Amino acid sequence: MACIKLKKLEEYLHGVDTFEKPKIKLEQYITPPHIASCVLYNIQTLYGDIEGKYVGDLGCGSGMLSIGSFLLGAGMTTGFEIDDDALNIFQTNVTDMELPGIDCVLCDVLTLSNNEKWENAFDTIVTNPPFGTKNNSGIDMLFVQTGVNLASRAVYSFHKSSTRDYIHKKVKDWNVKGNVVAELKYNIDTSYSFHKSKSVDINVDFWRFDVSEKNL
Amino acid sequence: MRLSTYNFLTSKAIKGVKVGFPLKLTIAKQDVVESEFNPTFIERLLPRLDWSGIRLAAEVAGLNDDIPAELPANVAENEELLKKLHHLLLEIDVLEGQLECPETGRVFPITDGIPNMLLNEDEV
């Protein structure tokens, strides 16, 4: 499958249905289609980590990154998600868009490392993890650690820019090379009623972790 | 649920379960979703999969005549087999059914194509 154009990809991703009622406890907010299409396009064009690869999506929600990866030519993608409501939307998206080769599993992402079958199962892991701001500090790095365990090539993840130094230090412990691929402004609009202002911009880094020499 | 995904699932997260693989698969309803055949992808996927799990899946899906008892050494040159594996692993979609832990009998339902591997707190 030839790599589709960025504009086309974004058009498709605008058609992906998202959470009907985001759950605060799970810190659900969507990866905006514009951001998802840009970062996935770069993963493929700069690093070749999607086309023909087995891609896993941790905390896949309604499937923005899984679907985007498949549209960019992934051989197969599997999404993992703890929320069945989100996965039902995921399945509806996949069916409506008539996409083959996209699968999902209802499970707790943080238990995946207990099953050695998943170790190195994937070439590439993508994740838009919970940022860990709701009494679950550090959960974003637990997602990355799980990704490092499951991937043989690379892990891609989003993190608040304020945690950049910490992440650099943390991944060194796993002998993983991390670099910030893009600096983004995330617009978390009126998803939740407790956001006081109408729209909140937060600074977010998009990371690539090279796991080819990992030592967890 | 694709049968490639099935090959990775275990019930090892249940307290006391030693291996939890392969899970006993029952298919109540399956579909076939055709997808582009990529021989290189299948070839690269195979070393990550468990052949006995592939055989089991083939049996349950009614395709056991397609899959040999042992993985042939020269599979890369055997395009016919790669195509059959592609069909079995990536095109068969289990819509309804269940997975059963071989050690405890705990059942994980597959509903609308989604295997539910969540465990209760008292099971882990």
C-alpha cells in the first residue's frame, strides 16, 4: 500500500468518532485528528516505523492512532484499552470505515508486561497515555515502560513538556534513547466541566524512544 | 478478534496460573475481512507466534487442512502457505465466542469482536 498523503490522512481521521462521555478517572481526551495525522505521518516518513510493521496502540480509546497507523500502511495494528465504551466506538469506527487488519483487546495496559508472549511482539508501539495528573502520577511512564517491553524497534508517546528532563533520565535507566520529535500545543477544550476556561492549551512533547538496545 | 491476536493472549495474570496458554478458543460467529496480502509481513510475524497456537486456531476455524503440523523450514519460499496463513491469522475475524483458561477454566468472552481480558481484583 502506497503511503497516503497527509491531507488525505487528516480527512479520514476527522471521520473517526470519539468518546461520547469522556471519563475523568481515565483521563480520556482524544488525540486531535490534526495532531494524530501529523505525528503519524512523520513516524512513517522520517523513521519508516509504520508501513509493513506490526503496530500496537496502548490506551487506544476510540482508535485514532490505530486507524491512522493502518491508513499509513501498517501490516496489522492491535489496540489495548481498559474502557469498553471506548472500544465499542473503536469497533464501530473500524466497521464503518471498512478497514481490515485492525484489532483491539479489552484489558488493563499495565498488566501486559506480565505476559511474556507480548514481549517484542510489535515492531512499533504508539501511545497517547494518561498524563498522570489525576492522582495517578507516573502512569504515563508506566505506559512507556510497557511499550518498551512490547516493541522491538520504537515507542512513540505524548508527554507534558514540563516532564522532559525527568523522562530523559528515566529512559536512560532502560538503555533506551529518547528524543523529542515535535513540540505541540494540545487544546483540551470543553471535554470536562471542571476545566474553568473554555479552552486550555497545554505544552506537550511528542517523543520517539529507540528500544533496539533496551535493557529493562 | 484476529487469530494473530489470539496467539498472544494468555490467562497468566490470574493468581496461581503458571502458563495460561494456549487458551481454549470457541467460535460462535466469525467473519472474513479480506485484506492485502503482504508476504514479508507474514514471514516477519511468524517467529513471534506459537505454532501450536496457530494449529489450534486453524482447527477451531475449520481450516486445519490448510496448516501443516510443523512449520516448514522454507516457509519464505512457500507463497501458497503464506497466503493461507495470511487468511487464517489476519482475515478471519472472531465476532462472538470465548477463550478459556486451560488451568482454571475461567472464561473470557469475545463480544462484538472484542476479547474481554479484564480480571476482577480478587482474581489477580
